[in-house]
Amino acid sequence: MKLRHLVASGVFGLSALVNSSNGAVINVPTDDGVLLQDYIDLAQPGDTLNIVYGTHFPQISLYGSAIIDKDLTIEGNGWMLGNPTSGNTSPLITITSLLRSDPEHHLPTEPPLPINSAPVKVTLNNIFFSMPNSPYKNLIEVQDSSSLEITNSELNGSWTGGRLNSLYFNSTGDLTASNNIFHGSSSSSGINLEKIVGNIDIQLNEIRNGTDGIVVGSDAEGNSSTTLNIVNNTIYGYSGSGISLSSMLSNATGMIANNSITDGSLGIENPLSSGNVLVTNNNSYNNSGEVGEVSLSSLKDGISIQSTGVNYSLDPKYVNASLNNFNLQPDSELYGKGLFVDGYTTWFPSQDNTWIGAYGIPEPSTSLIIGAGLVGLLAGRKR
């Protein structure tokens, strides 16, 4: 199975052509028995794996966990990745800067040895990660000093079992998560930031139907160079908190802004009594948890935090939340309420044309606006 298929120019589109200038582009077929781990082992740092789907229902069969321990890009076309083995509780994808002790095995036979401690950066784009009814602890787990950029993907954590996370980040590296969908069940959370040291940028994501939307863990203090930005996300239908801040984040800078948090329990939980993370221009509506205290009267309907900005409790007027269509209707009061940050919130047309949440208004076509542009594939999968 370890055959190297170099992709001819133009076959896989612009993203593959860009990456091919830095490394080889390797075709990963979806035939029965294909192990993604074989192709990860085959690839050299800087290569791109393109998952190539046939005409049948596409699925890469992992038969266990895949471990990525080198700089690598994995591109898909939005279809499923994953096929669990019974009794395996490892993450579906583990990203680590520590080289596996036995590269011939798909799971480490002993704790990994620190013989490859250089930081690893992995890019995942346009992949549907799904492990329904599996015993996996986390869908994607980022460890050590690894960095992850995940875009235009869907992480389906709607399985049964214990406490799970679609994305578990426990690394000193950087994280960028943009234009993704995270959805789960009552036993799974969307994004768990157990450790924050590097730069964290979570923007324009849809997070729904889990225990918590985004969790900032108790060890996520960061340092003076740490930036935490959680901006323009739509969080819906969770049983716990939309955003849970277990850490005081006293050493970090950044902002938690323009997030629409609705139809769950708590909006934003736990105090930020000090530090430079600005919490502002968020919307919390129709949440069943406790309402902010009188001293926090500007933070209504489940937002129980101290904030240095203005937050709202407004009906977002989604187009059809029951069908997972979280675009805003034209008369939504969330228009014009978003925080405009010059050079950062580039998806806003202008300072006067902003919104709260991940989505604007639909175009008069089958595609929907996600952030700054049209992402027809995601819109087609969701609607």
C-alpha cells in the first residue's frame, strides 16, 4: 500500500498547487483497507496528503488511531474520515512533536521518546471527521509543542460514551480554527483548550449540541506573549456552558467578542476578574442557566462574568435553527452589533456593517455566507 502517487499540476486545485511548491503532493485513495497512517509514515515533512474519493460512499478506514508527528497538510473534499476498532479509546487523530517509539505500529507500544522535539505544524482542510458510536476519548488531540490549523472542516462528535472533545488542545503551540462545524451529543464538547501558551485564534465556527461549546482549562494561564481570540462563533444547543473560562487568563491578551450563544444552559461562565482579555459584544439568549448578578446587569440571560465591554441578550432570529441554518434574518438585531477590529475582523464589509455570530445573511442562491466568503460545500452539507 505504500506507493507514492504524485499529483499532476492542476488536478486538485489551487490549495494543492500552493503546497506542492514546498513538498510533494501524495494521493491517498479510499479503497478498502487503506490506512491513513501508512501515508503519514510515507510522507516527508512539508508534504501534502490529498484524500481522493471514488464514486462509492467515501471513507478512509483508519482501523485505530493515526499519529501525525511531522509538518504535514491533509486536504479532503468534505467527506468522512474514520472507521473505529472495537475497544480502542485513543484519539482518532493525535498530533505530537514527539516521534513515536515504534513507527511500524499504528499505536505506540510504549511512551514516546523525546527524540524529535522540534515543533510540529499540521494543517487540516475540508475534511469531515466522524466517529459515531465509538469509544474514542477525543476526535483530534494536539499535544506537546504542536500547532494546528484546521479550516473548512466538520468534526462530528455525536457519539455515545464518556466525556469527549471534538478538538482537545493540550499544547504549547498555536491553534487556528476557522470556518468549521463542531457538533456532538450530551457527552461531548466542541473545543477544549486545556493548555494555552501560544496564540489561539478561534473564529467563524459553528458549535452545537454538545456539553460545552468552548472550554478554557484551568491550566491555560498563558504568558505575556499569549493571545486568545474567540471571535464571531455561533454556539447553540449545549447542555453546559457556551464558553467556559476555568482559567483567569491573567497573563494573556486578546478578546472574546461577537459570539452568539443561544438555546443552551450558561452563556459565558466563570469570572475574568483581571487580565487583558476583552469580553465584549457577545450575545447570550434563551439560555436556561443563572442570570448575571445585579452588578453585572449588562450581562443578561446566562452570561455570568465580569466584562469590560458591552454584551447583549437579543433574539438572533436565525433563519431556521431547527435545521441548523444559523444565518441571520434581515431584521436580526445582531446586525451592527459586532466589534470591528481594523486588520483582524476582515470578514466585515465595513465598520458599520458588522454582525454577531458566525454567519451573515444568505445569498440568493444555494450557498450561504460563512464569514467573509461563500463556502458552498459546507452550506450544502449542513442545510
